[in-house]
Amino acid sequence: MSDGVNKFLGDSPLRVLVKLVVVSILVGFVMTVFGWYPADIYFGIRNFLLDLWHTGFSALGRIGDYLLLGAAIVIPAFVILRVMSYRR
């Protein structure tokens, strides 16, 4: 059973625990220096995805505006050209 745990963790449990503590202290120090907190990272990712979501729908709304503006000119011109060519 001990071999299975060692194989799963990659080393003995005590050595893995020591490595995790050291890395956690280093990451915590770096995050404190930069003023980062786990909640800030979470909310930053969340806000990025929400902005991306809203910007995407805004772009679709602008495409719809362009479509309506263009159709206001193109459809009547198409109808006029078809009526004029129908007389021939």
C-alpha cells in the first residue's frame, strides 16, 4: 500500500508535504508583494468573461444595426431595379 501512495504522490508523503508547504509560502509571498488575493483573481476572471460575453452581444447588435441601415437603401433599390427590368 505504501508503494501505491508513493507512486501516486511521486515521493514519500512527508517529502511531498514539505514541498507543498515551501511552494505555498513562496506563492503566498509573491501574491502579497503584488497585492493579489484569490478572490481578486476569481473576480478578475469572472469580470473578463462577463465583459467578453456582453461585448459579443453588443457586436451582434451593431451588425443588426448595419443590416437595417443597409437594407433601408438596398431593398428599395432592388425593387426599383426589378420593376424597371420587368417592363422590358
